Amino acid sequence: MSPDGHILRRLNDRVQAWRVLIDETFETASSIIAYGRRDVDSVVLKLVKHRGDEWDAGVVLSAFGGRGMVRVHEFTGGAMLLERLRPGHSLADLSNHGRDVEATGALASVIGAMQPNAEVRRFPTVEEWGSAFARHAASAGGSLSPHLVSQAEQVYARLASTQTRRRLLHGDLQHFNVLFDKDRGWVGIDPKGVVGELEFEVGAALRNPCDRPDIFADPAVIGCRVARYTARLSLDADRVLGWAFAQAVLSAIWAIEDGITDPATHSSVQLALAVAPMLNGVLD
């Protein structure tokens, strides 16, 4: 994979504007990541290739001001200069090695630390995200169960219309987006930024690590996780489960829009099917 000339020019512009000395650069499907230094600080320059849900991540990070999140030194559309987290391994390592209870506690602590200082008017809302249900219905595509999609859309709409304590959320806070730093502990990265109630924030974590359905789709694990989140963050357990179910189906719909060929086996669907029998109250 080799970045095109336009992206390289954008990268060079940011390197010069933000006075960064680059040590190492690598490319992902969506971004270019450069490790380097600015003065005495170790930094990460992240350049997003195309407009999408990561484009304004710098604005979202700035709103959290380093509380529970990686600190952002500079940002503009599609680019940000971040503190470097060392050693930087993800929280998925804990769950993958039999320490899921510890991982859940760490995620709950990160959520509790994330206190935004921004007005919510400038960010997308969970209602706007939910428009994907209507797009899916209009497209008549995909292999998702119509009953599952209909049930998820109803749950999503009911929860969205009865939210309380709306605030800016990360929007994709899960095991691979929480890294360890030797000085700061567990820290959130790569926010999408969405406005909703705090119960919404837990949904992404409940369907991860995405490659371990033996963990996240186990009803006993789901129950243990929800109990820890609700106790630590004073959340409504029924709403947490309802959001987790509806978001999981929404995530599968997004996967269809991104070109996935077999959405019925998507990890998010496995979580939705596991949570569906546990729903209580949100469908009354």
C-alpha cells in the first residue's frame, strides 16, 4: 500500500506546520500514522485519508481535554498531533487472556473519566446515526433477518426518544480503542463523537473483542459485564442491554454499507442474538 501524492502533500504540510521530526511512518486502510518528536515530546501524527467518521476526531479529543482520552496537541480537518502512549498495547489483550473482568473494569473507569467540556450542538446525535435503519429498509439489500432489523429499529427509536443526561460520547469505545500508557494507565483513542446518554456508550464494548464471540456472546459474560458497568457508572441495565442490541444490528447494517458479503455472520449479529432474550422493559 502506497499513499498517493495528495495524501503525502497533506502529511508534509502537517509535519512542517506542527514542527514534527518523523522517526517512523506506516499506513492503515484509513490513515497514515507517523511516530516522531516535537521538541522533547514523543508524538503521533495521524492523517485520515478520506472524509468520514474519523475526520473530526481532533475536535472530539479536544472537547475531552485529555480526561480519559489521549491528549491532542494540534488538530485540523483530517489530521491531528497526539501524545504518544507507551507501550500502547490494547485492552483486548486482557480479555483474550482470561482477564475480561479486569478489562471491563478498566473500560468502566475510562468512561467515568471522560468528562467533555463541549456544547453538544456541534456533534452528530444518536438519532442521526439511527437513520441507517431507514436507509437499509429503502435499499432492500443484505441478508439480515427482517424481524431482527425491525425489532432493533423499534428498540433504538424508543431508547432515543426517552434519553436523559445527553452528552458528548466517544461513540466507539471498545477494547481495541483503549491503550495502555505507563504513566496514564488505560486511555481512549480514535473517537467518532456522538451525542447521547451514557448507556449508549457501553454498546461497542459489549460486542468486543470482535474476534472473540466465545467471550462477548456468552450470556454469563454479558450479564457480568453489564452488572459492572451499571454499578460503576450508575446506569440503567435495561437501557444498556437495549442499546447494545440495537447498536449491534446497526453495526451490521453499516458493515453492509461498507461492502461486507455475509452480514448474517457478522460478530455484531452474534451479540444481538445473544442479547435479544435478555431484553426487558425496552419493548414494553
